Amino acid sequence: MAALETNDSNYYPLTGIGWASNQSICPKEYQLITATVEGSSANFAKGFGQKSGCYLCTSSLLVKENPQGDVVADIQLLPDKSPLPPGYTFVDEFIDSKVSVSKKKRLCIRKVPFKEADTAVFDIKLTGKSKQFVPSYTCIGELSGFVIWCIKGRVAKPKPLPKPRSMSKDMKSLSIENEISNSSPQSKKQESDSLTVRLSKRRSTLEPKDAVYSSENIYGISAMDGVPFTLHPRFESTNNVPNTNITNVQIKSRAEIENEYNYSFMTEKTAAARIPPTAS
């Protein structure tokens, strides 16, 4: 099989092949092959003493963006009385009643739906017997003094379009543009102000509290923060409190404690001085 770049916009799979006497008789979608590669007339009726012409014609109606229908997957030239292969049909005939096509050899084609086609026939050329080779084309056979050539290639299937994504209600609610664009000018302002308030409240919950994260307070964060204070049941009654002389208890300030024990609290100050993370 000859190689062919099927993505080239000049090439489309053939959708039909036939015989025609002239362009006015065959359907509009068919085009006559009126000349050979060498430039001579490609009239198959010349040798039969007939005034009317007989030309091969081809059709290629596929739309590249949205191809539909059948394509010509293969073409063969059968000798006389040879059985028609399964899946093949003889080519169409659009000829005058006075013109007859040679029955010694018959052209037949096999059509398949485009979606099922892996390879297809993309073009047909004719040459005289003296022409030995047509680059990239495969020889089908000789008929009435002409040699028939075809080129095959892989069928390039269009890429399927991606399905549109469905946005959930939660995602739609997060779209500020969607909310504002679908409302009236007055409601746009109200919704914008409401959104600003919601964002401000959200930001305030993320900002650090001054009393907790202050670098000047070395007792800023404690493992007991937020834990409610309650007495153990055994101490709820004063009868259970042991007799203890607390008259000698002396209350000291933080400065007196620091001077007495000479503890700099450097570790605590360093930890408290670190800037806590903030929400951007």
C-alpha cells in the first residue's frame, strides 16, 4: 500500500467511482478523469468506433470536519466471468445508451462506512501502456489500452470534541463574576457589599489576636488556653480541705521572682518574639 499523508487538505477518501459519457450526464458530485498522466485523452470509447465518450469518474463528498457516509476501501479489476468478491459491487454507470463498457474486464469496488474504515482509496490516475510507474500509486490493471492506478492511505479520523464540564452549585456560588453579571445594577451593589462583609469577617477570623501573639507577653500561649477551670469533686466540700497553715504565704511580683531566681526567661522570650503566620 502506498504511503499517503491523509491530513493534507487536497486529499479526501473517494466516496464513489463510475463510468460517465460526459460531465452533464453524471451527477454533479462526480468529476471526469479526462486526461492521462502523459496528457493524452482518457476516453475509453475511442477504440470501439463510438462517437460518445466513456470516462472514469470519481466522487469525494466527505466533509473533513464532520465526515459521514461510505468510502471506497478497495478497487479491483476483474477478468471476464470472475465471481464478484464478497462485499464488492461493480462501479456505477452514467453513460449514453449508445455507449457500452467493455465486459472483458470489470471494475468493482468495496465500500465501508467511514467510521469503520482504516484505509481507503484517495485518488485514481490513468496512464498509457508505455508508462511503467507512477510514484506512490499502485497498479490496478490494464483496460482498453489504459493502465489504472490508485493511491491508498490510512483514514485520519477527526478527534472527538471534549464534553463540556458541568459546574456544581458550590462552584457556581464561588464565582463572583457569575453572581454579579446575572443581577440588576442595584442588586449588584448589594451583593458586592455583602461579599465584602463576608470576606472581612473571614479575614478577621484568620488574623492573630494581639493578646495571645504579642511578643511582649512571655506568657502569651499556654497549653491550658481555652480549657475551662473546674474544681475536682473531692475539693467541692470544705470538710475535705486539709488543715494547712497558709499565713506564711508571700505573694511576689514577676520582677521579684526574676530577681530572686535570676532566670532570664530567654527561651520564652525568643519563642514569643517569633512572628506567627498570618493568612494572606
